[in-house]
Amino acid sequence: MVELAYQTGMRRGEIHWLWSKAWATVDLRTGVAVFPAGVTKSRQSDVRYLNQPARESIRFLSESQAPCPGKDSFSHKFERLRDRLGLIGRFHDFRHTFASRVARSAAHPQPKHIAVALGHLTPGLADRVYIHPDADFQRQLVENLPD
């Protein structure tokens, strides 16, 4: 569950919905997860693309046939794990991390691309809230300026 959030930036409710539907709208071969209208926060249908680690997480969860925990217990389970490991943060922080990772993966990151990866309708929120460039990323941007 944690790996899936880290690799996809999905909200806890989105992961819960996929899991509760026994991953029926996930195609592991193509790496696509489909959300019908009304499931996502935007209330519009959405497609999310899954990298290999996300596919492996879903494959593991589906093959283990672990029962889907309640939506609220996702956060409680994460909090227990976080406390046991001595970490800080919230489950939702995986979205911030994912957005920053997406931004760093592109040669010329655009807020629109990050917004699409997060399932946002417009790039404004992704740009204002989720993108936190670290010092190495900022240094790389400055060093790669054209002459």
C-alpha cells in the first residue's frame, strides 16, 4: 500500500477503491489503472499509468488475496508503521513526494504534466502545492541554462 502510494501518487481513497474492486480496472500488462467518473476527487474519469514497481505492488496484493482494509484504516496502518520506524509525515505526503519525483524525472518539467500524473484537472494546484524542488534539482536547472 505504501509502495503503491509512493510510486503512483494516488490518494488513499483511490487505492482503497481499486483494492475494494479487486483490482478489476487495473491492467498489469499495459500498466493502466482506470477510474470511472465519481471515484476521483475531481469526479471525472481518469487513467493513471503504473510503473513497474507499482505493478509489482498490485500483483503482490492481488495474489496475496489480502482483504481490503477500511478506507480510514489505511491512515491508521500507515501511522503505526511510521511510528514504528520513527518517521514523520502523513499518508498524503506520498503525493508530494511523487510530484517532486515526476518533476525531477523530466528534462523540462511542466506543471501540466505533473497535474496529469496526479489526476488534477488544471496545473495550478500541482505547481503551487505539490512541487518541492530540492537543492540538487534547483542547481541542475541553473547549471543547464542555455547560453
